[in-house]
Amino acid sequence: MSVKKIFCVLAMIFSGLAFSLEIYRPENYGHMNDIPCLLRITDMDGNDAWDRIISLDQSWYYDMQTKPHWTHKYYRGSFRGGAVLHLNMQEGTYLISVYTPVDLQDGMTLQNDGEWTSNTFVYKTGAPALKVIFISPTANQNGFYTGGWHVDYRAPKYFKYTKPYRGR
């Protein structure tokens, strides 16, 4: 057993039961696929909750198909289209959102020329059926990217790539 696994098991024993969640950002079309999302996790009062994360790994969707349990043992603060974040967290209720600051938008000119932000998703660790949430870029009714993100428990619609979120 690796040192990291031993540490995770000990952390779960001393901090209570760990709950797992996967945050999946399906592949997008073209350059949007390379624009990174930064993850924000807070408690219900808006305080940073990174200290409640027991472990966090990243993998790529296509790697999970061919090597089901393979993950990168690092997380560099952002994830791109096709990435899956695997979180083990302490019990609680969290506010999850993603954002992209202007300096990481790689010069894309869209309707929103400020920071791209998402809606805030409320995640309760005890929710029996919720194990995966999805990140999609936002678009107007014509399908053009607007410069924002949407977090949802429902998978986005697909045609060859993920269709952007256009509201419901």
C-alpha cells in the first residue's frame, strides 16, 4: 500500500467518513477545450473549504475508458475539456463553482470580457444518487459561447462534442 493511500485511510479514520465526488468537464469544440476552469469550493458561509478535501486527483476521460482506475497524482489548479477531478471530502454541505480569470482566457473575445464564472452548485455529501457533476461552457440561444460556465448534476447534450449550456 502506498504512503498516500495509508495517509488517506488514516485521514478518513480521524476525520470521519470520506465522501467521493467526480467533477467532469466533457470535451468542448475547438479552442474552448483548452480554456481552463479553476475550481472553487466553500462552505455554506462562503469560507474556503479546501481543508475539508481529503484527496484530489485528476484524470482524462479517455484514460478512464482504457485504464479504468488510472489517475494523475497531481492537480495543478485548473482543468480543461475532457478532464475528470476525483474528490474525497469530509462530510458536509459545500458550494461548488468554477471560474476563469481574464488572464487565462487565451485572448478569446466573447460577450463577457470579464472573469468567466459559473452558477453555484450546492453539494451535500449524503445525497445518495449524486456522485458526478458536470461543467459546461455557456452560450446564447444561437449557440455562440458567451464567456461563462454552468455546473449541473445532469450531463450536457452531445453532438460530436459537448453542446454548450443555453439555459433550460
